[in-house]
Amino acid sequence: MPALIECRNLVKTYEMGDQVVHALNDVSLDIEAGEYVAIMGTSGSGKSTLMNLLGALDQPTSGQLRIAGEDVRALGPDAVSRFRNRTIGFVFQQFNLLPRTSALENAALPLIYSGLPHAERVKRSMARLEQVGLGERTDHHPAQLSGGQQQRVAIARGLVNDPKILLADEPTGALDTKTSKDIMAIFDQLNREGITVILVTHEQEVAEHARRQIVFRDGEIVEDRS
Amino acid sequence: MNALASLRVALTALRINALRSALAMLGVIIGVASVIVLVSISEGTKQAVEAQIASFGANLLIIRPGSSMFGGRRGGAGSADPMTDGDVEAIRTEIAGLAGVSGEVSAGTTLVFGGINWTSRIQGVNPDYFSARGWVIGEGRAFSGAEDVSGRRYVVVGQTIIQELFDGASPLGQSIRIGGQPFEVIGTLERKGETSWGQDQDDVVFAPLSTVRQRFGAGMRATVRDAVSTIYADIAPGESTSRVIEDIQDLLRIRREIQPGAEDDFAVGSLAEFIRARNETESQLGLLLAVGAGIVLLVGGIGIMNIMLVSVTERTREIGLRLAVGARRADVRNQFLIESIVLCVIGGLAGLVVGVGGTLIYAEVGQLDIVIDPVIVAIAIGASALVGVFFGLYPAHRASRLNPIDALRFE
């Protein structure tokens, strides 16, 4: 059985004026279903570029990228949207919740684009909010929630479509130490339940929650340890 | 994402920024309201003019003698030889496309019924006169051609006469004395009201033309025994007014022996044409006002576009998020487009309320005729939706072209 994520000779270059920047330089990498991976590196190391590729938010310049059996490069714009909607859950550093919108509606956002009926959307997002410990606050707006609670809503939103991969970009970057631990505990728990979790971080403490750490420097993998 | 879900998302977004949404709508509200007010007033004026034309006789030609000419000295209006019964008869028999022709003579006189008197004018007319001038017989009947010829002392009276002489009771069959002679009332006329210049059109008494001529000497001159002061000719529906006017002019030039090249000493005029010509300038004014209102709507649309562009910029991260979690570009475009349309349509409906309200107040205060045309209302709402599409398209397109990665990082 092939790996959940297969990267073969991935290259990503950007043109900045007349300079060509190699953000990713011939990266090959497999991630199996159920893994708990931390992608590490300093700013500009290429970890964010890889995350955008793994999240199907961007296309590689060359190389092969298969996620959950799909050749991402072959997908058209609408197909790639549908693919993200069904396959990947995102968690961001800044939570990216819609303001003045309830936790429930925020968590249900991806389901709108899955074409599910309203009742089903409410049912599923309610279940996910309960899973992250926010079952009591489903009608609260982001402004009425603490940072940790907001990130829980964001995690519920990432999970609501039963994705194969949960992709978290610096998920504790905007949180204090205590709250960070609580949030990381949620990721640990989710991974124990079988979800593939990929963390992108520059913090060693966060990375240590993962069972595999991949370190990037100058667009290349310099370390891959389990 | 289906249209209903898009609509719900759009309404939520507008509710979140309620004040800004309301301000953005203001231009559309004012635009639609002014379109409705201005068009309603202009329509009302037009209908009032049409009603005036109808009360005068919709396709009426007025034929009068003009100025006489003696060795280069012009005698002034009405100084030429009068029209005669012979002219009336010639027009009736020789001009095609006329629904009716009538001469008219009149004399000032006093009407007496019982102990009450009223000073008015008695008008002698041919039976065609009533339909030509748009009179409708209320009770009784008009006199016939035979009664006209035999000079019967019958009268048909207007509502003012009924009010003044009979205190509103039915005058049918009553005998009134006019200039000392008994006349029988055989018919009444339905009310026409005042003209726009305030003349009471219902203060009228009509009798057969020959009767008025014989009994009052009206229109008689030493030289011409069968003169009429005016000839009214009613053009049949669908006939060309200018063709009929030319035919009448040709006929009268022959009858009055006017040399080729010489000026007419008579005039064939159409008041309806004159009123319509005046209305033409008014409807052009109305058009100008409507254009002005359209410009306001356009400015309103620019306001909508401005707000939508601000909204797209402000919600860049939201757009990035939506794209990341599975929105297609079309979903994002539709969301902003629907927001813009909803904004404009709500503005249009509010403008409708303001516009209709304003029109009613204007009509009440100004005592003016207004017509709120449902078609105009539909056009106004449709126009605001179109403004929403037109001015929403660019911001919506811009939103849909955002790159999710950059959008998510946008500060």
C-alpha cells in the first residue's frame, strides 16, 4: 500500500524580480497514514513552502506529489478545492475564525462547501466542538473566547470534514505556555485516535510531541528522525 | 455551495456590518427614491394633460375666420368673413376621415326657473358637437338633426346649471325661460370640472344652432345670415390629423376664393396638438429628471463598489480561509456578488418605500396628480439589482482571484 503522502523530487522556485529563489530543492518524502510529524526549520528554510504544497494550497514547480492517492498536480482549480475540502483539515497560528460569528458556525464553515444540509452541518460541528471540549460554548463569538478556546474552535473546524490529514501551522505560536500544552494535548489525543497530524513549527518543545521530526534548511531536508 | 447558502452567508456578512451596509445603501436608496418620485410626478402631469385633452375633445380641430385684408391693411383676428352653415355642410360632406362636424354660435343670456335666475351663455350647436367636444349625456338625450333644422326650443344643460337653477334636482322635462322664451330641458351633461386655468366647464346650456340663431340673433351679420362663430371638426380615430387639416384648408381656400399664393384668411387649429406639444417639453423635462435620478443611482452604485472593495480587502483572510477549506473561486465570487446585489436590492426596496412615501406627500401637499406606475417600480428595483451586479462584479472577481496563501497571511 502506498504512503498517504508521497513527495518525489519536489522543487519549488519563486521569481523575485530577476532573482530565482529555490524554496524547495529536490525534496523526497513519504508520510504514512496515522503518523505524527513535525516539520521544523527556521524562517526561510522551506518548511512553510512544503506545508502549502502538502495542503494543496500551492503547486510544485516540478516533481511528483501524491496525497491520499491523488496526483495533486493533475487537479484543476475546482477539483483541488474539493480535494482540500475532503482530505485536509487546516489549523493556523492566528486561528482565522470569522469575527462576530458563533463557534458553531465557524466550525461548520468547511461543510458549507461540501454541500451538506444545515441540520447535518450543525450535528457534525457540534460533535467536533464537544470533542475539543467546547460543547458548552457553541454560540459564543470569537471575541468572547480566550486564545486557547479560539484555537479549539479552529481545530474543530479542521476536523469537521473527517479529513485524512490535519495540517497545523504553528498552532501554538499565538498562545501562552500553559494553553499551548492544552492544545498540544488535543493534537496528541487526535493522533492516538488515528488521525495523521502534521505540525509545522520552529519550537522544539512543540515538535517533541510528534513521533517524527523533519528538519529543513535552505530548502532541503537536513534531518529526518523518528 | 448553492444559492440559498450563498444568500445566507451574504446576509450574515451584511448584518455584521449593519451600519456600514446601511450607509452604502444610502446612494441606492436616494437614487431609487428619486427615480420613483420624479417619474411618478412626470407621469401624473402627462395623464392630467391627456385628461384635459380628452375633456376638450381628443382629436378636435377648431376652424375660425382669420384676419381680413383690404389693400394691405390687415383687420386683425376674426375680422375676415365668418364661417357659415354652408362651410359646415361642405366640410361634413367633402372631407374624409371626420367623425363629426358642428358649427357654434352663442349669446349671453339670463336663465330663469321659478323664482331663480342665473346668467350664463346659451350655445347653439349641431348634434355632432357633443361627441366632438367629449361631452357625455347624463340623463335624457341630445337633440337630433331634425330638431336642429326645425329650430325646436330644447336645451341640454351642464351640472352647474342644474346646481344653480334646480338645486341639484333632475331638470328633465322642466321648462326654463331663456331670454324670456320657454325652453324644455331634454338632457343633462356629465360633469367635466374646471379647466387647468380654472374655468368652469359645466356652466353651459346647449340648444340647436338654428334655434339660438333665430331666437337670439347670435352670429347674424347684415351680410351673412347663416354665420357660425366657430366650426368644430372631430377627426375619426386613426386618421391623420395633418392630412385632414390640409384637406380642410384646401376646401376652404376654394370656398373663400383665396388666390394661390395669397395668405389664408382663416385658421384650422388643433388644441390637442398644442397641448401635446407643450406636454412634449414637459415629458422631455421628465426624461431629464429621470436621467438625473439615474445618475444618482449610478453614484450610489459607485458607493456600493467602493464599500465592496473595502469589504474584500478587509476580509482578505476570510477569503483565504474559505478558499483553504474548500470554497471554489466561483463560490467566493458569488458570495461577494450576492452581497452586492442584496445590498442594492434592499437599498432599492427602502428607496421604493421612501419614493412612494415622498410621492404621496408631494401629491397631498401640492394637490397634484401623481401616477405610481408598477412598471416603473419594477424597473427601479430591477435597476438597483443591476447596479448591484454591475458594481459588485469587479470587487467579487477580485476576491475570487486572491491567492489563498497570501490571503491567509494578510495583515
